[in-house]
Amino acid sequence: MLGDAAPPSETPLVLVGREGRRREIVAADAAAQRAGLRIGMAASKALALVRDLVMRDAEPDADLAALDRLALWALRRYSPIVATDPPDGLVIEATGATHLHGGEAAMLADMVARLKAAGLSARAAMADTWGAAHALARFAARPTLVVPAGESAAAIMALPIAALRLPATIVDSLRRLGLDQIGDLERTPRAPLALRFGSDIGRRLDQAMRRLSEPIDPIRPAEIAEVRRQFPEPISAAETIARYIARLVDELCILLEARGQGARRLDLLCHRVDARMAAVRVGTALPVRDARRLTQLLTDKIETIDPGFGIELMRLAATIAEPLSEKQTISDLVAPPEADIRDLIDTLSNRIGGDRLYRIVPVQSDVPERCVARAAPASPDAGASWSGLWPRPARLLASPEPIETVALLPDHPPVTFTWRGVRRRVRRADGPERIFEEWWRSDAELDAVRDYFRVEDEQGERFWIYRAGDGEHGETGSQRWYMHGIFG
Amino acid sequence: MSTSAPRSVVSELRARIARLEGRTAHQRAVLPFGLAAIDRILPEGGLLRGALHEVAGGGNGAVDGAAAALFAAGVAARGGGKVLWCMTRADLFAPALAQAGLASARVVYVECGDEKALLACFEEGLRHAGLGAVVAEVSRLSMTASRRLQLAAEASGTLGLAVRRWRRQTEAADFGMPTAATTRWRVSAVPSAPLPVPGVGRPRWLLELIRSRAGECADFIVEACDDQGRLALPSSLADGQGAKDVGRRRASV
């Protein structure tokens, strides 16, 4: 990464590496590609073609190290099983990890957006196999692509053979034989190809088509605290797994205590005898080193572990650990201590996703839909509240719904109104409560006002309705009426 | 004074049944409404804490659940402690709960994707003994599910409030199906207290106690929660009952 030393983006930039005795371009940015420079072109030719070309030496080792750092980021953020796919990719096992990020498509979009914010342009694809996802990410994703389960094989048929992770020489020879797409290769008899090119083609094709399994060997950086246990006899019963989880957690807690840390995220990897892997990830809101609580969180998820023919190795790692020191508390003799519900919050957020659990905190705003904000459930209480002079409805409609009214302007409540096809006669009403929109947000809100009324119909149901505008001046709003909430 | 003898017999019988059911004393904690008219009807003299209670809205309230939510908020507010509020539709307006006495700092909201996850969260909250109350907005509640919730509440002593809320008015017939809940309430909005000037007075509810384990059914007209979560009896009604009580007390002195 060049960081601040990078030339401006409009200047063509290429990286030059040594291929045998010749210096050639190994990477070119968008500006350089527009200027007609291609990967594999001789460096001297490129210099002759483009005048103000910036040329840097390629540093493959530094690139690999950067890729490792990126893999660690993905490991902490997205999934317990992440590996590098050199020279320019990451492979992430997303099974069981997507629901915490709002689904498959949302997870990929989030990933690409975050990388873009860091200055990296990335493409991401999700498919049934490593091979298919690799091919789709490089040749079909714009910039993200999710292929539904079971349709990966069909999706890669039209992609070029270069997508198959084969050596460049083989790809070239195949092209000379008239085989351009993966579909062509799939329809060609296997034996002559294997005789001429070796077993690589068949293996890569089978891996992409899910006829051959391809386990991902996840990265395990040294700085992460990890404990493991190998089983002489594979285990598969839920009770046995639970027992060993408890032992692993005990060992991990001792390790964390020596480091003065608590776990924020735990990854349990179960290596099965058929070379597959089952992973469980749990997170906590604050660092935790309580073995009983961590065990509880992991055993809660035991039903998601598919042991297959048995588990031969279990690894437990504290992927994210933060400093945690013991604190002395002073007990209050009079008032009972405030109950600790952090463990409940952790359990629930691991079950349904962390952003589904929240507290609501007041925001200084008169506009009803803007006066509430979500905060983390374990966040400290600021003690603020809403100024409760005017009654507020128990249910606030997600968006105000237009209603038909008969009303006297400017400052009378409606006599009757029709909402969702039901006509109601107003018996009593309170208002108007005039709310000025926030002029500092946009020009449209400069003059806008809403006049809120609390109305009660003949049955006694109470509603919160408003008129967009003050009833006199056209610039304050459309003067239409809306339903915004329901009082109890 | 002839009523006192049967009363002691009844209470002794109740204690014996409670022993048979295997409950201990701390689970019999009760949260009274603070209104004699309601507490007198309930066999324990209030809402039993380690138990499941059902609340639904009447009429359109079956769909919007506004009054039922406020009623539950008022109960949870008076119960103290933190409150877990599970729901599938996030249209609750927190300032209204604060006005019913349930400060925003005390509530943790759980937005569940479906009913199944909601019931699981509800039960998990009830099993955890650190909460004051758990409120869940559920539409379907089977006998099995409610039995699980009731047992979880009994084990931890946490107050469970199921706010029944349906997508359509027609589905509200589901409220007739039996569940294991200890009490079942229906809250409907009725015209508010009349004021001498134009305006809406303090909201009033028709509070129906439809089912009460080992107790009688009743209905009351009450005034909605104040900022401490307390209900009140409308002044005209309160006067009438109060006068009767006063008369009896005088007679016994």
C-alpha cells in the first residue's frame, strides 16, 4: 500500500515485476488500462507508450503479508473460517455466518463497501463451492453476486476457463484447442485431456462442480489465544460435544487470564473425519472470562454443529479478545444490587443477531420519528428522557398515512376523517400542537410545520393525526391530513 | 363476620394446593394494582409475579395493540427492574412507554424475525432471573408454548406478560383458545373522562378480566396509566364504591 505517497488517481500507475530476464507489467490501475497498457506487456514498451507513467516495483511478499492482514480482518468481522486465496483473493466459509449480517447479499455488500472505504476495490461472490465462488467473483460479480444454493454449476458454465485456477500455460493450450468456456471443458471427454495435461483440469473442474470436496484451511494467527483437543476416537453425541466444549472453555479461560484478557468473540471449529469443518461463532457485548457463561453460549449453539461421521479435532479460539481486569465492587447493604442481564443479552444476540437487540435512547428533536434512536443494549444509561408535556401515542406508524377529512381551517381539528376505509366521527380533540421541522437539515424543511391533534372518535379510540402545514400559508406544507399514531 | 370463617378455610386450602403444586414461598410474590376493586377479585390480591399473564386489545386494539401495550408497560413499570420487550413489528413508540412510567433506560427491545424466535426469546428472558418483567407481543400462543412459558416464569419468579396482537381482526378469535396463562385480560379504549372544556381527558379503558386461575371474572372501567404506571378508578365509580365501603366500616365500628 502506498498510502499518502500514491500518485493522484488520474496518473497511470503500473507495478513492474521480473519474469525470467524480462521486466514486465504485473499490475496496472484503471488509468493505465485506459492508456492501453496490459498486464504482461514489457516495461520498456509501456514507457514508450505513455509519457507520464509512474512505475513501481512489485513486492509480492508485501502483498501476501497485506492479504494475511485482510484475512485476519475478515476472520474477526465475518466468519470463523477464512483463508487467503493468493495472490489476490480471500475465501470465506459463510455457512452459519450470514444471518448475523442480515443475509447473504447484505453481507457481501457490506464487505465490498467497507473495503471500498479503505481504498480497495473488491468484488465478492457467494456460491456452493470455493472453485465456483472464485470464478464468479473474478468474472461475473458486479461488484457482488449471490448464486442460489445448487445453481453454482450452471452459473459458471459460460465463464472463461481462466476462472478455473489452472496454470496459465494450460489455459493457453486449451484455448488453442478451441476450448474457451468452462462449459466446453465440461462437455469434452476427460481421458484425452488428462493424458495430455495431467490431472489438474479434472480436479479443478470437479472441485468447482462440487464433485470433489475442497476443505478450507483457516488461518490461525499466532496472536489469537487458541486451545485444541484431538480425539483418539471421533465423537458425535451432543452430550459428549458439550462436555468437551466445557473443558476447552476452561483451558481457554486460564490462557486468557494469563494474558489479562476477556473474550469478545469465540470461534469453535470442529474438524470432521470427512475433512469437512463445522464452525460455531458466538460474541459477547463486553469482554468475558467467566467459563460457565462462555460454555453456556457455545452449548446453546450445539444443534447447529453437524458432526457427520464424527469429530476428530476441536479448536476453540478467542478471535477477538480485549483487556479485562478484575474489579472490586462495593456492595450496598440497603438497596438490592441491580441484576446483571449482560449474559442474557449475549445469549439473545447470538441467537437472533446483535443489531436486533437494542435500547431506545432519546434524541433532542421535536419531530416524532427523529426523537428516538437505537443504542447498544449494554450501553450505559445517560439518564435523559423526553420532555413529557404532550401525550404521545403508544404505536407510531412507520410512515404517516394520508386520511380523508372534513375540517375547518386554520386551527380546528377535523369533524370526521376516513382512515383505512373506515369513517370516524371526532367526538373530542386536543390541539394543535405545532411542530416545526428542522430547517438546518434541508431547504424543504425550512418553512414546513405540522399541526398535531389528538382526536377521539365515538367508540373512544384515540388517534394522533396531523396536518402538513399551518392551514394558512402554502409554503408551510400541502395542508393534507395524515394519521401518524394510535393512543391506547 | 360470618364470611371470615370460610375465608380462612379457603386460604388454607389454597396453601395446601400450592404445596401440592410444588411452589415455594418466594414465587408467590404478588404485584397488586393498588386498586381495591381489582385486587379484591384476584385470588392472590394482585398479579402473581412468577406467572404468565395474557393481555389483548378489544376491537381494533386486537390489531394495533396500543392499549394492551400501555397496560403491560404500566404493570412492568410498577414491577421494577429491567424489562425485556420482545416483538416482531417494531412500531412501539418509546416516549409513550416513558409516559406510562416505564423509563427508556429500563427496557431492552428484542426484534425477532418470526414468532418461533420470539417465543424462544420470551422463554429465555423468563428463565433468566435478573429481569423485572418480560413482555412479548405474540399472535399465536398454543397450550404447549404457554405451558413452557408459565413453567419458566414459575422457576425464576419473573413476571411474564404476553401482549396478544394479531395481523387481522378475524384472527383475534384465537383469544378464545385455552392457554396455561394465570390471568387473561382484555383492554379496550372507551371514551375518555369528560372535561368541562373542549379536549380529550384522561384516557379510559374497559378492563375485562376474562380468565383468572382459581378466581372470578370481572370487568372494570379504569383510567389509563399515569406517569408511574398506576391505573385509577374513574371518580364517579370510585365515589360509589367508596361510599359503600365507608358505610360498612361505620357499621362495624
